[in-house]
Amino acid sequence: MVSERSGAQVLVASNRGPVSYSLGEDGALTAKRGGGGLVSGLSAIGSGAGAVWVCAALGDGDRKAARRSGGHLDTADTGGQHVRMLDIPADVFGDAYNGIANSVLWFVHHMLYQTPLEPAFDDGFRAQWAAYESYNAAFADALADEAAPGAAVLVQDYHLTLVPGLLRARRPDLRIGHFSHTPWAPADYFRMLPDDVAEAVLRGVLGGDRAAFLTRRWAEAFADCCAAVLGAEVTREGGEPSVTYEGRTTRLGVHGLGADAEFLRERAHRPDVDERLAALREQIGPDRKTIVRVDRTELSKNIVRGLKAYRALLAGRPEWRERVVHVAFAYPSRQDLAVYRAYTDEVGRLAEEINAEFGTPGWQPVVLHVKDDFARSLAAYRIADVALVNPIRDGMNLVAKEIPVISETGCALVLSREAGAYAELGEDAVCVNPYDVTGTARALHEALSMEDGERAERTKRLAAAATALPPDRWFLQQLRALER
């Protein structure tokens, strides 16, 4: 079985794979396929390319599937893709994923720490860092085993920052790229990490031939970190910028992932979406404008300040009372971390407060849903008059790109200048400082008051920019750049 799937010319590595397994009470496994840019990208290169996707088993169902198949999943479960799922010990995975990736690297790149109290890099952190090293080494070993001579390997995100360097040591013949889906921290904030850890992360990414990012801002921040922490040479003249360190040069690229317009427009008009649209309209009531947000309850998404801004709008602009509804979908995220549970609770508490303060028998100011429902999200996109996207920091934010694509009457986009999408959409959005609640309330009023013609024209331009680099082309662009 291994020999059939070894020698791949194209490989992708990511923490989460294209399929996940749930374990039934009777011990039976049920496979569920996912979507996204990587799935679209691998589909775009065709099944004849013999690509291999290396990912981690995330839960008990995944681990059972990986063990049952010797790590190489049944292609009937994966939509025909060759997937190698790594059965990394649960404690190692937990420390690497929750302890380092989500509680340290994510916090650094999104600048989320309350610095008077955190972080504190103690012996517990060191044990978790050792697990992160082991986790990355498992990926490097698997990729080295699966890759044909001279193969192209695309390593994804902050979970796997050490992989390019580790893989380079194992297989110097490979063409290796790393893509960061998050922001990259400015050098002063990045240096909050222990010196050896900061150096290891940068050295790891620089093991690749290319390091790519969602925006030029994040690429420049990475280059600044390499210069400040490693003393690396940064070249910005002509073509792609590059970083040279210890005799090797890594080119820096920018690939702004766009929305998949064809998929969204088709999916948004299926019967299940129409049903949810009818239910939402009944809940909202007739002749009311909608402010729509769709987010995970991730700390960086800034949902709490968004709700405070909406409350400030209703308090300061009473003419909007009973004329607007804030449709807020806040889907719980990372609930195994206490700080995320507390944040999710605060979102619910604040929504209830606003409804109690301003609601009337015929008007519920905030319609909050916390159960993840993609069809319902698409229904909300269709009726959005205003889209509120106000993250503290975000690598891109695809919601900002998706809503203008399928909003039926055009929507005004209220957008944080700290979202990666600002680089492409800022000119036609109403832009805000995400920390400024009063300013965001003012922006919501401006967006709600926008003339229909202007809103429609802006929406057209937003949709065009949002779909400039759809997922399949985004993936292929990175692959071709590795070949240069």
C-alpha cells in the first residue's frame, strides 16, 4: 500500500486534513469531508498528479481510522485524494496544538496577551515546546518518506513552522514552501518569545525556498523579525523580497486568498438556505435593515466590542431603534481553553443585555445564534445590508470577502483596518479602528445610511476584489512560484 502512494511530486502538510472521522457508540467510523482552499487546490491539479496530503489525527475517530489504514486513508473517504494521517500520541498532540500553537504562537501573532500577567514561559511551557518539536518532526519524517526526488511540498500555517527546516535537513533535494494563514507579529512583539524559541520558529520557516503570506504587511513583518532576531539580510529590491541567512536565501511571496464565487453563489440558493432565510426574515420582521456578522468566538474576532458598538448606535442614534436588527452568528471556538469559554459566555451575556435594554414586544435588537450552521450563515449573507467585520487582527478574513459576493441587494462593509482583507477591500469599505467602540458605532450609522446606488456600486467593486484569487488559483500560484 505504501509503495503505491510514495514518490509523490506534490505534497501538502497541514494540521487538519480534508476528512475527519467520528466514532459511533457501536465503534463504527463515519467520514466527513471538508472544503476550503487546499481541497480546491489539490482538486485543481487533478488526480493524475498523485498528490499526497499529510495531516494529523485530531480525535479518537481519526486515530482509529489512521491505525486501521496504516496511516494511508481509504480514498473512498477522501474524495479520491491520497491522505496520510499521522497518529501522533494524544498527549503530544494536545501540548503541541493547544499548548503552543493555539495558546502561544496564535496569541503572539494576533497580539492577544494581557502582558502584565502573561505570558510566563516556565518549565511547563518548555515541556509543551518539546511536544511541538516532536509533532513537527513527525510531519517532517512523513513528508520525507512520501516525497519523490525534487518534489514540491507546501507546508501550512503556524502549527508547522519547524517543518521546512526539519524537512530540508532530511531531504535537501525538495522544493519547500511555507504559507502563513495568520498575521505575523511585529518584531518587538515577536521577541516576547524566549530567544531560542523565536530563533527556532524563524529558522524553521527559512528552511523553505519560499515563505508566503496573505498580505505584504505580514510578509514585511516576517522579514523584520528575521533581521531583528537572527541578524539575517533582507533584500527588497526587484521581484520578490527575500531573506538570506547562513548562506541560504528564502524568497517571500504574497498570495491573497479570495472567495470561491461559483461555489458560494450556487450553495447560497439551495433549498436548505432558502428555508433558513425564511426563518431569519420572520425573526427579523418586515422593513428592517440588517447588520450581519459571522464569526467563531475567537478572541481576535472582536465580537464583544462589535456588540458594544451596536449598543452605542442604539443609544446615540435612537432613530435606528426598531428599524435595524443585528444578526450575530458567534460559533463557539476552542472551548477546551478556559479563556475562550469565558469569551463565548461574555458574547451571550452582552447580547442579552442589549435585548433587555432596547427590545420591544415586536423587535429583538440582537438575533444571536451560537450553533454552527453554514446554510444559515449563507442565508444571513444574502440579506445583509451591512457586514460588520472588526477583528483586532486577522490574517485575511474571508467573511469580509464572501458577504459582498452573495448579498442580494448589496451591502456596506464595515471593516477593521487590522484585517488582512483591508489591503484589498479598504478603498470601498467603511474602515474602523477595532478598539474604537464610538468610532465603530459611527461607522455603522454611516453604513446603514448609505444610498442604495452607492452601496450597490461599492458591493460590485468589493465582490470583484474579493474573488480575484479564488482558492484553486491561490494554490496553483504558490505551486508554480516554487518551480521558479
